[in-house]
Amino acid sequence: HRILALRAFIRMIEMEPHQSPQGAVLALQEALRLSTQPEEKKLVLGVLPVFSCKEALHLAESLAGEEDIKAEAETAAGKIKKALEKQS
């Protein structure tokens, strides 16, 4: 039940596009803190580009050192960088 609740929490964050990107990233950081499996971390990394900001980029880059989610972290960071460039 814990895993299902965590995944639902992550999806709820994603479904609220009008929240501040920084607030969403804080909530996603909390989800990462509670994550025990790579699948949940990958789910967070998939949501991060929706809330592109420098905090999201920092979070994605900080996860690139974890071998089992490295590819997803690098992909998320790349998407966030592109979105930030468009905002400039």
C-alpha cells in the first residue's frame, strides 16, 4: 500500500500544473526521500521536466550519480535545460 500511495502522490503533483515549479520540486524531493525502489525515483524524474526550474535541474543532476537511474536523471536534466533555455 505504501508504494501505491507514493506513486499516487507523485501523480497528484504532476496533475497540478498551476502550482509553482519550486513548490512542486519540494514535493517531489519529499517523494524521493520516501522512495525505496528505483521505479519510484524514475517516476519522479519523469515528472521533473513538467516543472522546469533551476531547482528541478539541480535535483535531476544530483541523481545522475545513482547507477540504476543514471540514464533517466540525465534525460530529465537535458529536458529541463532545454525548457530553461526557451524561458530565457
